[in-house]
Amino acid sequence: MVADVGAAGSSLPLVGRVVSAANREGSFLPHSNIDPKTRTRAKKLRTELTKAEARMWNMLRDFRARGGRFRRETPIGPYIADFAWLSARIVIEVDGDSHETPEGRKHDKQRDGFLKAQGFTVLRFDNADVIDAPDYVFLTIERAISQFLQSEPNP
């Protein structure tokens, strides 16, 4: 266990950070495979949801009562998933126009390959589908994650 000595000389345990005299701000523990720049970008993205992402987030929150635990803008390796349920290994992406370019498709293919190699199932939806066909999107997600959901809660 890494510890820092407090002002009174007592040993203070650290959780999630390593602090040394050379680096008082701390750095991530070696078990994290997330680059600090990726983590910082994900944090910024959480404050800048698009209209479609905000609607998707509201949809995914409806699964909480049945055990669904999605997170927004979650770093996974070198990538940031729009929405992820880490324990169920589910990633949901909301794609805008930039994903329709040849570069966007190539990046998505590479990214999906990485995520699938890590054991994730990737579900992709266009912005327009999330906004114009929310029932279709919700039911598609529910079908894909049903094995991880608890039965409906009793009223």
C-alpha cells in the first residue's frame, strides 16, 4: 500500500492516487490503462452532451430501477465510450454526421474492434434515430441488455 506521511507524522492511506514529493498532484495507479489526457477529455465531454446524447442518457437512466448502471463518456483504453455499462460489458454510441465520413467509418471500425477484443458489445445509433424514433432505440437496447436486467420492480 502506498502511503503519505501526514503533518502529525501519521501514515495516511491513499485511494486511487500515488503521491510523491516529486509529484504532489498525484498520478494514476499502474492498474489504470487510461491515459490522463483521455481521462481529462472524457470529463470535459460529460459537460457538453449533444441533444441526442442527452436524450439517450435519459433513456438509459430508465434502466436503473432494473439494475442498469450506465456511465457517460467513459474512458476504455485509448477510447471514450459515449455510454458504458462496464460490468455488463455494453457500450452504446450515439453517432452524428462525422461518423458518416470515410475517416469516421474507419475510426469506428478500429474502435469497435478494440472494444470487442476487450469483451464489449457495441450498439450504435444515429442521432436522428435517438431523437425521432426513441421507442425503437429503447426497445433495441432493452432487447440487447435484457440478460443483465432484473425483472420489473414491483409498484
